[in-house]
Amino acid sequence: MKFSIAVMAHPSREKYFEYIREKLGDVPFSIDRGLGIWDTCKRAWLAYDPEAEYHIVMQDDLIIGRDFLRKAEEVVKEDVVYNFFMGCRRRFAEEVEQARKSGAKFLIKNNIHHEACMGIKTKRIKEMIEFCDARKPKNDKVINVYVREKKLKVYFTMPSLVNHRNEPSLHNLNRGSYPRGARWFIGE
């Protein structure tokens, strides 16, 4: 396979672990051990398969879209950040609708916007972790600083290949005035 996958997980969401394994196989889980979001995120990124060209890190509260593995493999080709989720923020509504009408495969941005499910080339992971660690981060939003510093493009798949369960966030970083689901989801 062209990519490996790891899951950022929290013990309170163990009810979803079997679902993820059914959809993705025996992928590694980086389970929160009470040391903060960055610790869990960093371990998930470092769980990459060195034989893989890309590594995807996803959160444990996602709904995995139909044919996720095949569709992800079809799109990962460039040295960019692949983001498999575009949420319901109003500012993206028009762009997503245009993509739907035109058949565009991606929205291309300069920021991550959502850390729910994304992938990068494995050759970048160690550099990214060192860059982020140097900033002593508390959460995974620091990855966006790396993305901007390296001038990486972020390719959002259209439609989203995963969806967020509409449940309360476990932290205060994602409590916006919009539903947590995808604006346009491929479906299960």
C-alpha cells in the first residue's frame, strides 16, 4: 500500500475503535495518556510505516467514507498535505458548492483548517515533528505553522472521504458555531 494510517484516540471513545478496525484493518492507535493533544498527535505521526510513501493520521470519532482506502490511494500523488475532511464552516460553503458543480477533485488551500484526517509524505514526518517540538506545542494546530513555513499546499478532497460524528469535542479547540460534520461527504 502507498500509505499507512494511525489513529489519534481517546479512551472515552473506545466504542469506535472496532468500527475503525473494521473499515481500515489493524491500524495503530495512539491513545491519549493524559499528556496532552500534542503527545497523542506526535505518537500517531511517528507510527508511520517506513515502507509507505504517505502517512495518514485520523481522529477516532470519524465516520469512514465508502472505499476510503481505495479513494485515498487514488489521490495521494504529490508533496502536499492531503486533508480528507472539509467541515461546515460558512466561509467554505460557496467553494465546496462550486467544486460539487464543476466536479473538482480538490479545494486547494494554504492552511489545514481541520486536523480530523490528513496525510503527508513520510519523508517529511521527522522534520515536521522536530519543527513542531521546537515550538513546545500543546496541541496539533502547530502542524499548520509547519505547513505555512514550508509553503505546502493543502488539498481537501472533494467530497470529504471522512465525516465527523456530531458529538461534543473533547477539548475547547473545535467548539465553533457550526455542526462538526462534513459540508459534502462521500457517504458510507
